[in-house]
Amino acid sequence: MGGRLFGTDGVRGRANADLTPELALSVARAAAGVLADRDGTSRPVAVVGRDPRASGEMLEAAVVAGLASAGAEVLLAGVVPTPALAHLTGSTGADLGVMISASHNPMPDNGIKLFSRGGHKLPDAVEAAIEESVADGHPAGFRPTGAGIGRVRALTNAVDDYEAHLLAAVDQPLRGISVVVDGAHGAAAAVAPEVYRRAGATVHAIGCAPDGWNINDGIGSTHLEPLIEAVRAQGADLGLAHDGDADRCLAVTAAGDVVDGDEILAVCALALQERGALTDATVVATVMSNLGFHHAMRDAGIAVQTTAVGDRYVLEALRAGNLSLGGEQSGHLVFLDHATTGDGLLTGLALMARMAGTGASLAELAAVVQKLPQILINVPVVDRAAVAGSAEVAEAVRAVEDELGDNGRVLLRPSGTEQLVRVMVEAPTQDQADAVAGRLADVVARAG
């Protein structure tokens, strides 16, 4: 795996090709050295979990070997959602958590997500220290022998602990709610139906039979067609779709219409605001959130703090401002009063609790966001920096912003990994959005 080791959400790549057992061992050993306290009197503690993809078994073995060789006590949580692993890292008082998952990626991929004490994602400086340790080939810390080598044991009641944590956050019984849940044949396959039932909902499950190979395969939050079909067939009130590691949640109305992260975030923000639980009457969203979401929040007296794309940036803003709620269009929502990271099951519970508490359908609740038509064009360029510094591009953007006013917006984002500039436009009509984006794309192509 060349280049920077950590991406926007941990280490990820094709299992046994990019993400090898050797690399997994090195990362785990380095993380133990960087994250664990070395007070000389106690050994570091690490909690390890994985999603059900087949390569997770191989990588789990490598991670455990790396941790134990660094002298860590290893607690095996087994197959659990990523937010469960984050919660367990905090509830056990562990020094670090290691989640083996590639989230919504296809089965051949896998990844390693690391959490520090308390169940928090790693800041850039800590990731850099781990990368440096791996690159040097001399992971931080010592190499113990004899009784200093780490031991491994099962973390009993891991799932029960997480389920109790989720149910404690539900302030409204879900009696009368009928839901189809799609577990993506992933980490939530057993947990999500059980939690929703225990919260009071009538549950129909699809995508909840993982075999190691079928995770995210035509199902889950990136493939909503099976959920739409099942919701209509069951006559359910809604459908909820998770991804492979269950940190995302997207929804479907009774009629089969998709409700994305912007709409779910708006519904949840309004619910918290009504209870006086939305800190500083502020919600955090990324630059990709639809202008219709911003308008809905403005009309409700809720401020929107905007971050770069990526749930890690949403988390950073929430923690920096001690705020309650943030999220992304993709369905990553963070309820910071209850969790340290995005939690798709917590999101599903909050959404259904709002339905139960108001008696409104999901379609009625989601209608608060009147989404503007949006288009995204990827423009190949030779030099992204030239586009960023182009006076012609800046003038074209200003002209479009004047044309759209408060009824639309434009966003130019250079790709972080490719020679591309992404041109996003929202406008009152799709025709206008397409026309404006096309004009801007031409200017960007000339400048780059």
C-alpha cells in the first residue's frame, strides 16, 4: 500500500493485496505503542471487533498478534458494528479500539479503524505518529517476552452491553411502528432487528444472513432497491438501510421514496430543538448538504455549522463546540450526547421515536426539507492548483452566485486523490442547475 497509510476513515484496501496480514500486524503493534500508556505497572488494553466479511478472520488474527506482541491485553468483541466497538472501547476503559471493516465497500476490500481511549477517532497527529512507526519498521514501545506478552480473551456480553446502551437512549416506545431493516449482510445483521424489536417496533428483516461473502452485495445503504421493494410488499411504515459496519442509516418512506442523510438530520435536529436538547440551537453538516436543508434549519431558528466532507470533520466540529448533533448526506449521523462516532442504529431509533412521538409519517416529517435539484460534474484537469488560483474561475463563480442568489448555490471542490475538480450546482430547476454547471465546468476545464 503506497502513499499515505491512513485515508479519511482508517486504513483501507483490497484484503491480502493492499491490506495484508503483515501490514495489519504492523499497524496494530504501532497503535498499541502510540496510544497506550506506558506507566510500567499495567499493560495496555485493546478491544478488537470486525464485520462478517471473510477476510476479517485473517486480519483479526494478525491484529491480535500485533497487539499481544506489544504486550497488550486483547478483548475480542467478535462481529459487532463499528459504533459498538467505539462504545465498548469507552465502556471497558480500554486504551484503544481496533475495528476491522471496510464499511460500505465491496467484500474483497477490508480496513482497520482505530479508536483512542473513550472511543474517539484519532486526530491527524496520532495517525501520523502511527504511520511513522510503521514506516520505520520499529513500532513504538518495547517487545516483551515471557509473562510480558499480551493475553487474549473474549469480551463476553459485548453485544448485550451495546444493545443496552442503545435502548437507554430511546425516549419514546416504538409501539405501532412497522419497519423493514436492511442489515447489508453486515455487522448489524443480528443486532439491528433485535434492538428495534426490543424498542417496540414490528420488524421485518432483509440482508441479515451474512455468510462472509455477501456483505454489501446488491443490498444495504448503497443498494436501496431491495429495501424499497420489501417496504411496499410488507406495507411497512418505513425502511431503514445500514451499511456493512452500521455507522450509516438511510431511510425509505411507506411509498418507497428515499430519505437521505440531510432529511434525517433535519428531522432529528427539530426533535432535539423541540426538547431543548440541541446545544446552542446548532447542527453540524458538511458542504455537500443540500441548500434545502439549510433553508429548513434557518426557518426553524437552527444555525448550521459547515465542515469539509467526511464524518471525521463533523466529529471534530461537534467536539470543538461541545454540540449535540451533526451528520452527512450519506447517512452518517453523530449524536454526541449518546455516542462518540456515527451510529446507524441510534439514528434509526431516533427517527422512529420521532414518528411515534408525533404520529406523523416519515414522508410528512421529511417534507420539512424541500431539496433543490443538484448536479455534480467531475472535470478532469492537469493542475488543480491552477484552477484554485484562476481569476477567470473566480469571476465565473461570482457571476453564478449573483444569478442564483438565495435560491441556489455553487461549490467547487478539488479531488484529494485525482486530478479532478468537482463542480456542484444547486438551482430551483434541474435544467438551470445543468446549464449553470455546464458553463462552470467549461471554465474550469480551460483554467486547469
